[in-house]
Amino acid sequence: MSSSEAGEALEPATGEPAQQWADEALKRLEVGEASSVVKEFLWAWETSGADKKSRCNTLRREALYFKRNQDAVAYDE
């Protein structure tokens, strides 16, 4: 998934245009703030539906990806 696709999945929760979110998330990743990106995805996933079955799985998948790869995306290091 591209960062803009991730932004599109987040857009309903954040109200922020997808590309704008992607640009800002990349800046956070570049300074080692992957955990803030993970938190944002998890928050959006948790609020995207009444229960786990109705939530946006794209958001959960992205959160898990960045959580699992935090060391690899710590671009400042």
C-alpha cells in the first residue's frame, strides 16, 4: 500500500487530505516518530466502526506494518 492509500483510509477519521497526511507522516518517519504513525492508525481503526468486524482493516494492517518495521523506518538513525 502506498502512503497516499494509507492517507485515503485515514481521511474519514482525520479530515485531512490523503496526500497532506502522507507528506506529514513521511516527515514523522524521517525523524524517528514511527510510533506516532502507528498510534494514529490504531486510533483511526478503533473509531472506524462499532466493532472489529465493521472496522477498516486497511488501517489495522498499516498500523501493524509500521509497528513491526519501526526499526526499518527509523530514517533518522
